[in-house]
Amino acid sequence: MTSPIEETYLQTARLLALTLLVVFLAIAPALAQGPLPSEVLREGRDEINSTAAYTAIAAPPVSLPDAPVPQPRVIDKKFIAVMGALAGAETLRFTTHKLVLDHEYAAGAPWVASVPPNQHLVAKYAAIYTAELLVAYEIKKPHSWLPGDKIIRKLWWAYPAAMVPIHIRNGVRSIRTQAPSCPVAECGSQ
């Protein structure tokens, strides 16, 4: 059985993951529906053109430079959904594997010498997820210096989409873990 302190750490990690997921899902629509830079420039150009109509007699028309080419949005609904699914799948795998280790250690399984502390595991897996998130972001972001960038940008979702079923399968496998068929004392001698 796990100690009350370890249970508290595990519950804290679960609460942190749930809170981050809820905040992420709450912010996602606002990020996806914000005005695009081209829309802001178009509004400013319309205001300039409307005032120019009244002052056309007094001043010659001002030609505006061409508006910059609008950049595609990197963080959109699809990005948030795919990376959120990856975060949920990794959390499932992490939580279930930790519970299996706790139960095996409490049962005296000889193959579990010790259970790592939760803070260490949460920090390690959070760093791994952050790296995955940043790599997906950088792949999806346009790069003018990279040849074939349009093709590469379309493949940003490949790694997260491939890892989600793997993490879910590992989490479900941990959930289905059963006690050994032989007593723990006998299993160690076999």
C-alpha cells in the first residue's frame, strides 16, 4: 500500500494535470477566434480610405504599401485538440504505471526495488511533453529559409497522432495488470 504522502502527491499531480487541461480547453476558443493580423490591417486601411474621401481635395491620395502576406495560424483548434489528446494519453499512461508500481511495491514484489517520488516523475514527464509540444509548434510554424517547408508543415501532427494510441494502449495494459499467479515469496525463487 502507498503511504498517505505518496497518495497526496499523486492526487496533486492528477489535479494539476486536470487543471491544466481545463484551462487549456477554456482558453482555446479565445485563441482560435481572435482577429487575424490581416483583418486588423484591413480595418485600419478602411479607416484611412474613408477619411481620405473627405480630404481628397486638400491632399493627394496616399498609396499604402502592400500588406504583408498573412501568416497561417500555428495554434489553432486542430493543434490544441491533437496536443491535448497527447497530454491526456500521456497522463493516463503515467498515472496507471505509477499506481501499478505502488501496488507491486506494497505487495513486496522483488522486481520493484523502490518507487520513484512523484515530483521527479511529474517534472520528467512534463519536460518530455513540453519538448513534444515545442517540436510540433516549430514544425507547424512557417520557415522561409527551409526548402519544402509547405510539405513539412503538413506533417506536424504525425508524431502526436502516432503516440496517442501507444500511450493509451500502455495505460490500458497497466490498468489490466493482475496480481501474479504465485505468491510473491515463491515468484522470487523461480
